[in-house]
Amino acid sequence: ITSNAGPDQQVCEGSNVVLAANTPSSGSGNWTALNGGTLANAGASNSAVSGLTVAGNYSFVWTITNGSCISSDTVIIQVDLQVVANAGTDQQLCGVTATNLSANAALPGAGSWTTSSTATITNASDENSAVTGLTNGMYDFIWTITNGTCTSDDTVTIYIDSLEIANAGADQQICSGSIVTMSANAPAAGIGLWTDLNGGIIADPTSSFTTISGLTVSGTYSFVWTIINGTCISTDTITITVDS
């Protein structure tokens, strides 16, 4: 009976393999592992093999013995290295239209960026590729590393915050003791905040139309309107001149 150990196989590390030798019509068969791997049933032509956790080539010999007749054949299992993809740290940026990705290198193997968004990836095979065409919003980019039969992917998210330009309104001139109503722009996104630089009582620091009192001493008072939207910050200053 001529032994046939079955076709060579290529798998990713950590996979379980089922061998595919011929079943002897007479006599008995037996598997021998030459350099690693655990045989579930050495006497079964279709034995499962586990323990293939290190990349490399593993050899298994299928021997059929029938009386004084012995025949053997070898099958090779090629185990590929699993390279774990890391797409890099999420980014949150203010008002930009382009940035650079920062994934791990595909060594060994090959890497590729993909996205379902409208952004443009400059070089899909470059782990540090630039991406352009960004507008306000959230973008996902997937980094996939393929090495033989092994595939791994990871996703990085890019958040683009809109820059809201602060406008504190027109400077004002009042008589001492008057109450002032501010007229800054309300942010379409984010929050606004008033701060005083040298006096005055702000009724509601988060309101663009807040009132300000306590302006009883003649002089010049400055108030800053700041709009914060994620990573975006914009400020503008208004001056209140108080006459005696």
C-alpha cells in the first residue's frame, strides 16, 4: 500500500489543521511529527493537528505498515506569522483638511489602508500615509496587514472639530453705573464663555447676550468672548469705556 500524506498546507499561526492522508485498505497507518505540533490521533489518516503557534514549516510523516511492507510520505504545513495591525492613536484636530496616519509597519507582509469616507488616502500601502479632503466630522481608517494566510486589521478614528470664530461685538461707551448688554455671536457648535480682564460683574458668563454691571468707576474695561469647540478655541475682546 503506497502512503500518501496528502497535500501540503499553508495556515496562519495558531490555526488547527486536519491532515488528509490516504486510508490503508489493509495494514495500519501512523503519523509522526518531525518538528512540532500535536497530533490528536496518530493512527487516523485525517488526524487534527494543534499547537502550531510558531511560524515556520512543520513536517508530518504518514507511514503505512502492512506486514513486512512499509511505505511513508511526508506532508509539510507552512505556518505564517501573524502580524497584529495597530492603526495608531485616534486624533482630534481643529479645522484641518489633512493629517498623517501612523500605523505599525507590516513586517513581514503587506499593509493597506481603506476608508468608507470621502477622504483621500495618498498612499494606501504606507503606514504613515497622508489623508486629505477632510472636513468637519468623524473619519474611520482601517489598517489591514496581510502575511500569507494571516490577516489582521485595526481602525483609527480622526475627529475634525469646526473652528467657530468668536466675535465679541462692538466696543461700547457708557456712563458710570450703567448696565451693559453684550452682543457676541452665539456658537453654532461648542460653548461660549465671557471673562473679564479688569472688573465688572458678568451675569451669565456662558450667554453671548449677558448683561454686565458693576461698572461704577470711570475707565476702560475689557471682556473676552471665547468659543471652545473640541480642540478649537477662538477669542475676541470687547472694550467698554465708562465715563464719569
